[in-house]
Amino acid sequence: MAFEAKVVDLDGLRVVLVKDDRQSVTVRALVGSGSREEDDAVAGVSHFLEHYVFKGTKKFPGIFDVMEVVETVGGAQNAYTSNSEIGFWVKTDKDKLDLAVRVIGQLVTEPLLPPAHFKKERGTILEELKRYEDMPDSKAFEALWSLHFGENNLGRPIIGTRESLARLKPADLRTYMGRWFVKSNVIVGVVGNFEEKELLDMIRREFAGLINGTKQLPAKFAYHRSQQKEKRLKLISQKTEQTQLVIGFNGLPIGHPSRWAMHLTNIILGGGVISRLFREVRVKKGWAYSIGSGTESFVDTGTFLISAGLVSDKIKEAVDLILAIVMGTTIKGKWRVTQKELDIAKGCYQGRVSLNFDRPEKVLGYALDDLMFEDKIYTPEELKEQAEKVTLDDINEVCKLIFKPENMSLVILGDYEKMPIEI
């Protein structure tokens, strides 16, 4: 069955409900601001805040109280930060729905942000940063992101830098929260077996601080891409057994009319085992274990990414083949997308939509993002219909729009003293 999302407005606080007859409930809160709303001086503050709200709230004041109150009833909880959003969730037995709503409400509206534990949490986050730096694929991706988007709010690492984390103070967390945790920028979502009126009464009570608030949402950061006239290349010299490659092209923003053509192009190029890159580079040549592509879209820009872990002594041949496959989509010849490939990609897309909408927590996640950044929620039928409309001409046009040599950024991380290829 396909699950449906219902939207309820509680005096300006939007609530998304997904009914499912099961034993558990999940309560989520999505804040529509992330690291791109920071300036250099406080880079990493949103991610730090996402961690730190768990260190105590008005109703759960101890530094372990929030974690213990959920786990002692067998529940689970977590949070995340991205460029554009911060999310919190708690999953419990359906009979503990009131507890799940209360915990999420407390994290979003009444965290204590205790100064006494601040330095210790900074140490934890610095260890997280070191872990990412020890992971070659993560390090290569961060370098690509910075190279591609430049020195601005969107180009910085979400976690911040050692320098910015050293500068952060508890007051910076409160300032960020005061600006962006306002009801027009927060959506609450619930999936599971619940009685709607009772649930909405709980949300009104536990999120009263937001619902009764009068703060207006400030203007958000607007990304403006400077005109790129030539490709950008970066080598990270590091002793590794495998070479990490990440390539980025300018993608399409949320709401762009050609985004479905971009999604289908992604499936064709690197979106799974049926893709060209997987078959040609991994299976036929044996030059990679992991290889694929993906897209990420924001309200004002986007990116099309290709990543691979490659055999180090075949890096030149592998990169030549990858670029031939990708750039060949824009010209007539061997690598131009065919109608057969498009038909297969459409079938794959349709099936993935059906599978995702059979999972109620996925339905809730898509609904929260759709509502936050497009102010509407797409049904599976609408998504399938949009993909089915894509023609081969649409694919050709979107490939020409995205895969321009001058818009390419490329990072290689491996055991090299100089760039091992010429592009």
C-alpha cells in the first residue's frame, strides 16, 4: 500500500501526519536551516547545536536525562545536520507517543545548553572531525565541495573547522537557535498508530513555545555562483592503497523544471548496478570497487556528483573512461543516451518510487522536505507522471546544460606527488 501524508496547521506550526497500523511511532522535527545560515566566525554552530540540545532541557535537565528517558522504554533517537536543515527524531512504542512528542518538543523549544559541559562536547566534535579526515572518501568529498562551491556559506564543511570550533561559545548556539528555530521554519512530523485529535493536543502543549512565538524568519543566505570559465582540479597527496576520485558539475536547484530529466540521467550514468559507470568501470574493467553518481539540490543551486575508489595504477585510464562516458552524453556518438536506456531508467525510477512510498517513514521524510522547500507534497503518482513525461530530447538538453567542461571540479586523493592525469 502507498501511505499518504496529511498536513495540519497549528496556528502557523505545520504538522505532517502519516498513519500506519503498527506497534511504534516516530516523531520528527525538521528545522529548515543548516550550515549555510552560518558565517565564517561561527562555522559549525548548527551541527554543534544539534549535538548539544541533548545535554539537558527544562523538563529533562540532566546531561543524560534525554537519552535515558528514551532508551529506558526501548526507544531510539538521533539527529542530523545538513547544509539546509537540522533534524531530530525519536521512535518509541506507540503507547509512549506522549513521551516521544515531549522529548522532541523539549529539544526544539527548551534546551538548557549548559555552559559547564560545553568544552567537553567541543572535544567530542573535534574527534568527529578527525574521524572524517581519516576517511579518504569523506576527505575527498569535503575537498570537492569546497572546490566546487567556493569560499562561502555553502562551500564550508558542515562540521566547521578547528579554528571556528575553537571560537564557539554557548551564546553562539543560543543566537543561532533564536534566529532560525521559529514556527514558520519548523515542521513536526509523526508516523505510526495514533488518534489524531489526541496527538495534535500533545503537539500544541509540547510545542507551545514555538506556536505562541511571534518571531519572524530572517532572510536566508542566497547562493550566487560566480561564472566559472575553466575546470577546477585539486590533488590531495596521501598514502593510500586506493585512489579516491570525486567529480562535481553544476546541477539543478529544487523546483527546476528539468530536474526529472536530471534524476533519470543520474540513474543511467551511476545510479545503481544497471548504470554505465558500474558496468563499464567496475564490472568490465575491474578498476573500481565502489563507483556511482548522485545529485543534491538546494533552493538556489545544485550539484551532480560522481565518485569512485579506483585502482591507483589505472587512474589515468579510469578517469579517461569516466569522462568519456559522462561528457559523451552531450555529443552524437557511442555514449549518447539511447531511448532504450531512458526507458530502463524510467522503469527503475517508477519502481523506486513505489518501494519508497511503501515505507511510511520514507513518506514522512519526503513530505517534510517537500513541504519545507517547495511548500507542497508530491504524491507517488505525481512523481511517476513527471518522470514518464521526460523525452530523449529532454535528456540531451539537460546533459548539455550540466556536463560542461568549464563547470567541472575534480578532486583526486591518493599516493601521488603531482596530479597523475592531464584533463
